[in-house]
Amino acid sequence: MSENRLSGKTALVTGASQGIGRAIALAFAREGANIVVTARSEDRLQSLAAEAESLGVQALAAPADIGVESEVAGVAEAAVARFGGVDILVNNAAIIHARIPVVDLDPQLFQDVLNVNLTGAFLITKALLPGMIERRSGKVINISSIGGRKGGAGRSAYRITKAGLISFTESLAAEVKQHGIDVNAICPGGVDTEGYRDAFKSTGRSENPNLMDPDEIAQVAVFLAGDASSAVTGAAIDAFGRTNPLFS
């Protein structure tokens, strides 16, 4: 049952149309947060916003490509215009690519992965930080990956960005704690999402029961977004579920 731990807050979630982002947005809504959701799929965003509003909060669907600077600025402006500011930012948008050796990796795909997974997170964070600094409060949650901890064959572009998000988390946390802002990352193991299924041609948990449900990651995000996490900043929290090597 919800405890309304985020009542009165506004959260912006990128990559919210499916998977982990969608689960986080709905988990926040159940905890009383108004939500701004962004991704490229307008239809899915509108459906998500309607579902969030059925939980008794306000929601704004702001379709955009988080890898395009002008569109990122538009999302930030829309959020501030509607709600006056953003208290919680979740940088979740990501391109997940199949296993491709560097010798075969298309340079444009490499650039697209960097733009969405890493540069987009920087841009939306930069746009929303001034408001958080002015209010002297805020939470930034970056969705990294266990892939950010170590390289892997065929996974260079994706894992570079997830490692970068961990470093971005640590660097930004050191800059903004003085302003009352906490910055943390979540490093999920395998999660049964549409992106995972598409990238790895998988049927999900029916094929690999060790995969987590997206809501398991959403519950970690709820903790980091709330007051109970006030002692935690600059951390990258591993969320392995049963993909933890201890269980293999």
C-alpha cells in the first residue's frame, strides 16, 4: 500500500514509455508525486499519463528525443511551465544495442547511444539543476547498469555510457550536495523489459526466470527519491536480483 512518500513532489522520468522508466513513473505516482514523462512514443506516453492520473496525481506527457538538445530544452521548459519546477529527475532513457564487435559497430549507432544514454542525461540535468539549487533541494537518479561496472565483448557503446553515468553521478553529487541535492545511480542486473527482449531476441522471464521485474528497480528509485534516503548521495547501488553471481 502506498505511503504517499512523494506527495507534493514533481518527478520527471526520461525513457518512460516502457520498461524500467514506465515502472518508475507509476511507482512515483502511487506515492503521490506529479509526473512528467518523456520518450519518443507519444501514444505510449499519453496512455501512461492517463494511468498515472487515475491514481490521483497530475501528469504531463512530453514526447521528445532525449538525444537532441533542442528537444531536451523543450521538455524542461514544459515541466517548469506546468508544475513550477522538478524535484526529482530520473535519467533512464537508453538505447540498448545487440552484441556488436567494435570492428562491426556503425559509428552512427555509437554516436546515437552516446547521445541518448549519456549526453541526454547531462543536458536534462543541466537544464533542471538551477531550479533545484534555488530551492535547495532535489533528487537526481541515474539508471546505470551492472554493465557500467565492467566491459563486455560486443557491448562497448552501451557499457561506455553506463560507466559514464556512474562517474557523472559521483562528480555531480560532489558539486551539488552543498545545495541540498542528492545524486545517486542504480545499477540493475538483467531486467525483463521490451528493450532487453528486442536487443537480445529474448522471450524474457519465461526464458530466463532470473530476470527481474521492472517494478523491483522502481522500488529502489522510490527509496532514493524520498526523504528516507537523505544519508545517501554519490552512490551507485547494485540491484542484481537473482542475476547476482551469488545465485548463479
